Amino acid sequence: MPVSTPRRPVELPGSPTPWPPVRESGRRPRLLSRARPAFLRLGPGEREVMWLYLLTRVGIWATAGAVSWLFPADGEARRPDSPLSTWQRWDWWHYLHIAQEGYFPDQAGPWTAGWDNREAFLPGFPLALRAVHTVVPDWAAAGMLISFLAGGVAVLALARIARHHLADLETGRRAVAFLLLSPCAVFLAAGYTEALFLAFALPAWLAAQRQNWPAAAVLACLACSVRITGLFLAAALALHFVLTARGRTAWRAAPWLLLPVLAPALYSWYLHSWTGDWMAWKHAQERGWYRDFHAPWEAWANTWEAAFHHTHPTGYALMWQAELLAMVVGVVLLVLLVRGRRWPEALYIGLTLWALGTSYWYTSVPRSTLLWWPLWIGLASWSIKRPRIQTAYLYVVAPLSTVVAITFLTGRWAG
């Protein structure tokens, strides 16, 4: 008896596409709803970027393990310290205490003797730490997991920004390599705010490049909850919008640019409800880290004295010298951005340098270089034109990252 072949359903003009027939294997085609989000789809060259990121993470974790064996807290110890203990340094304790106890435990605050000025730190990272801790019991591991995942998002966004700016896959790979091998790259792996900030800030900038202003504003708002530097990012986004918006339809997105201010405004309101001071976070920085206002030349002179006049131990003197060098790099970068008429990036770098360069002395400028994405893209572009730049960076600058990592992991570098 002949077997009849099933007929194809009749498709009327304008009718929806019929459900695909079942294949011989009995499996149906994958549905579009099961596809990965667009941001997570790795394009050409991006798999290499993620491999580079994973390899550098393994290297940093191996360094931390070696430090726990070679430099235990007790020099006579017969067993090495936990590798996680080497990551619990300096600012980490502030984030941990905020995540565990909140900002004003047991009614303590700036009015209490010996107060740690924890309100100087914004709540974005401690909130993320507390949330991840519900799944990861160890606090240090939770902090490192946040930075690990956030760092992956950040390097992927950096590669895409470089490709969008220069239309070259190699530029994106090199920009990521320069970032991950930079002297202060260890802070991207620690339970610090740099990786989480970049995970919001770089996709925000990428969204702005694509004229997706609602997404850029939401991401910038999240960045503002992590670091006050987010306000400088918001200013750069606003300038970028003004320079690129064309037509009345484009300007309808302008109110979105006010959203990033919401995060620091809410935090200031919260602090005011406890302390009666709208700028309590700024005054905490002044008490704890000498961030009261000084003219730029005064800040340079004070840092120079600490670096070269033998008023501090050699380790701290070296740290001040690194602060001066990082400030010089930032000023050179700013000049190049202005010459290239890249006004939004110049505004971001300029505001950052003003904030860092008007304290009593420079603090955390080398760490802030991690947040200067125009620096890494610029170095990548320059190295393509002059290949010796990459070679010099790999053999001269990159080894310093190991030195800084060891000094941080042994507790000898505050950054």
C-alpha cells in the first residue's frame, strides 16, 4: 500500500510562519528564547579575551597560594595560612564590616572614639557581598567571586569598546592584555570595588556608544552605588549625549541622564538621617585619609616630600613615588584626549584627576588607573602602530604587577 507524503501546509499571505515540522530524529529545533543574551555571545576574538582573563586569574591565584606558604603571618608556623587570608587586606575590612554589621552598629558612629570612618565607602559592594554570602559561606571567597565575575564582564566590555572605537579586533585584545598585566591588576582580583565598578561603567559606556541611553543610565547608576567616580562617568555620559544627540526624538532620552545621581543622593539621605550631615561620606574621607581640599600644587609638594625626603619608611616612600608617577600618566593621558578632541573621555579623566589631586597628598592614584579605559585603548592603538611598545610593556611594566601583587598579598602595600 503506497505511503502518502504529508503535504506542506498552505501559507496565506501575511500569515504567521507555521510551527516547524518534527525532524526524523524526533527533536525539535532550538527555540530562540533559549539563546544567550546578546552581551554574553562571544564574537570573533572575544573567546581569546576570556581565555586571557582566565589565565591571568590562575596566575594571580597561584601567586596568592605561594605567598601563603612563603610569607605566613607566623614565621615559625608549620602549616601555611589559608590562601584566602592573603586577600583580606586594608579596605577589605571596611567592606566586610559594613556587610556584616551595617554602617552604624549599636548606635556607634563618628561621635564614637576610635571610629573607623566606614561611611566613606559607598554601599554597592557591601550589598553585593552580603547577597553573595548567602550562597558562599566564606566572606573572602564571596568577595573574590564578585570580583571574578565582574572582571569577566569588564574585560569583555573593554574589548568591545575598543573594537567599536577602532574597528580592529587586535586592538580589543591588546587593550585587555594591557589592563590585566598592569601594575595594579591584583586589585581586580581582590575583594575591592574596581572590578565591580568596571562591570557597570564599561557596559554603560558601550551602551552610550550605541545610543542606548536608558541602559547607559541604569548601569551608570549602579556604578555610582559602588564608587563616587560613577558621578564622573555620569558627567561624561551627559556630555557624550549632548555632542551626539540629533533631533527631537533623540532628546527625549535626556531625562534618563539624571538617573545616576539617584544612588549617591539616596546614600547621602541615609547618612543624613543618622548623622545630620549630608556630606558625611566626604567628611569621613577627610578624617581617615586626609582628603580635605588642598590646591593641586600643595598636594604634589606634600606627596613629593613623602616620596623623596626620607620622612617615611622605604616601602611607603616607594608607594608615594608610584602615586606621583600615576598622576603624571593621568595628566599626559588627559592632554592626549584633549588634543584628540575626545571630550567626554577627557571630562571623565579630568574630574578624576581633580578629585585625586586636591587632597593633602595623593592616595590610590595607581589603583585608579584601572578605571581609565581610554588609557588601555590608547596603549593598544599605539602598540599596533609601534610594535615595540607592546614588547617594552610586557618586559618592563608587566613584571611590576607581580611585585605589587606580592606586596599587597603580604600586607605591605595599601595602594
